[in-house]
Amino acid sequence: MTLVNRNGTFHLRKRVPRRYASVEERSEIWISLGTDSEEDARLKSGPAWQRCLDALDAKLAGNTDDAEAQFEAARSLAQARGFRYLPIGDVTKLPITEVLERIEAIRKTPSGKRDRTEARALLGTVERPRLKMSQALDAFWDLARDRTIGKSPDQMRRWRNPRKKAFRNFIKVVGDLYIDELTQDDMLDFSDWWLQRVETKGLAPNSANRDITNICNTLKTINKKKRLGLNLPISDLRLKEGEAKTRPPFSTEWIKSKILAPGALDGMNVQARCIVLGMVNTGYRPSEGASLTAKNIRLDTEIPHINIDPEGRTLKSQYSKRVIPLAGVSLEAFRECPEGFPRYADNPGLSDTVNKYFRHHGLNETPEHVVYSLRHSFEDRMLAAEVDERIRRDIFGHRLNRERYGKGASLEHKARIIEGIAL
């Protein structure tokens, strides 16, 4: 880095790195630092050179046939020059002094002409690329990265797949349209298609609403994050839902006489069986049980317990992080599987395996019962024992319908409660 005093003003002189040869004709760059103080010049030289490199990087990124990359590079280059990227139509509406500032900021080539790449960026002539519905998800995955922090591979799969299904359905029904061409009629056609399926195939309205919500949320995110400024026709599309269908709980007598009958679960693999038995007296979600490791299973303490923590995955909500004492068949199950369940740690097949086994061995009290019904059964037993709502919600990882005060019940208190209702 060389500082040169020209007529009382210090300039920075730097050789252009070879990697920028395709976008910069000059072999050397001179940058005025706007000061006659050598000390100030040295302080300004580093940031000035970095801004120059940022601009060169942006020009290099835009040296491609990819329309998306060209547009993003133009935005970055405008920012590196100290301006916000505006389309040409908006630039022409600026006060003449601001337009002139943009023109003056466009650097000249050694031949004396204004740099074409910089001119396009500062004057807004790089067209914003248009997105088709088939391209929307690829853009969304990147724009919604904050929603996937901490998710395990299986959680990522379950997060992505419903959105993929929704867009496949939409394109099949309406077509692969540009998102800036979507009309209210297009969205109503999709909603009507779902309504017909609900009426003729007996599907639940919430199946339709999941698709509609995923389409609308994705488009809304893209519109916001890419600053497209579109007036998207995505309101009032959901179908009216009836009373929510909930899975019934197993009765205590059924659990005792059928599920916990000697040999009833012997045909199930050890890890799946232990997860099921662990659920009986903890009420954890199957995925929470499957994710437990030796670190989270504490059998070497005065009160054996498990810690539901966001280890290698995200939890359903902030309230899901909790400690649950072990008792009865659940304690025995964890003594059999003290290292956790590596077979199911990030495997979506647990519920299918258990539900299939229950169906084939007559362990479902009704056709509506599934393994998740054990969670509801545990809550019913706590209700019957008149356990305080705060304690129930803390054990289940549910949100409390009022502000939480204090630390809640101690591990000893929760252990006494669970031991009193354990099977």
C-alpha cells in the first residue's frame, strides 16, 4: 500500500489483483483520501481500499449470464459506491442533483469512458429477474435460512416436504406462472380445486389449508426479502375448518391389560419398545423420546430423570425444554436402553413402526388410537389426580395461558406426582 501526496492531497495507490483482470482494465488504482494529513490518510486508506475491493467483487460476481447473480451484483456494487440500488424508473424521479451524484460516482476507464457495469448499477438499468413458481422454493430455502437453524436432517425434511407438495399441487392446477403475474383468480382456482377434493374425497379442510398457507407464506417471504414490492393476492383463501380432530387417549385399563400385558411388545425391536414404554409415564412426544442420548438420560442420580433438550435438533417451542422424572415401566425401559436410541435419533420411521405393530397385534383400543394417544393418556391420569395446571404444562412442555412466575415445581415434587400415577 502506497500513499502519494498530490498537490497537497494524499492518494492511495494500489496494484489491481489479477483476479479482477476481467472486470478492471487498470493495472493500478488511485484513490483520493481527501486529506492533507498523512496520519489521517493512513487511517482512511484501509477502509477506502476495502470499499474498492467490495466494488470489484460485485463487478466480478455480475460477470455472468445468470440474471439473478447479475442483479444481486448490481445491488452490491451500488452499495459499495454509497448508493441504494434503484430501478431506472425510480432514478429518473430523483432530484437532478442526486441523479448527477450517481453519474459523477461512475468511475472512468483508462480510455476516459464511464465504466458500463458501474453505470448500469448506479443508474438502475439491470433488470430484476423474474421468478416462476417452479423457481420460488429454491429462492425461499436461502431466504428462510433463519427458520432452519438447529434443525436436524429429519426435521429439515419434514419442514421442506409440505412446501414441495404444495407447489407441485399449485403448478399442476394453475400452471408454472411468474409470481409477479399471479392474480386473485389464479389463487381462487387453487382454493376451489382443494374445496372440490374435500367435498368429493372426504379430505379434511386443514389439508387444503396447509397447502394454501405454505404457498402464501413462501411467496410473502420472497416478496419481502427480495424487496419485490408486489401486491400479492394471498388473502382470504383458507377453507373453513370444522372442529379440530384430536386423537383419543388410551384408557388406563387398556394400557394395563393390553399394551403392558406380558409379551405384548416382545415382537417390537428393543429401541422402539423402550421409547413406547418410556412414553407411558412421561408423556413425551415420540420424536423427543427418540432423540434422547446417554447425556440426557440420568439414571445415576437420587431421582432418575430425563432432560428434553435441543441437542442436534430444534424443539417444538421454547416451552418444550424440560426435565421429567422417571417411574414405573418408563424407568425400567430406560434402564434397558441407558444409551438412548441411535436407531431412531433422526429417523422418521418410529411412529410408522410402532403404529403398524399396534394395528397388527390388536393393541389399538379403537381405529383412531395411535402411539401418540399414550401422551394424552398420561395427561388424563394427571388430570384425574388433580395435578396443578402449571405443573402439568411444565411436564408436557406446553405453553401456560398466563405469565410464568418462579421456577415451578422442583424435581422432587414432580417425582412424587408421577410416582403416584405411574403404571
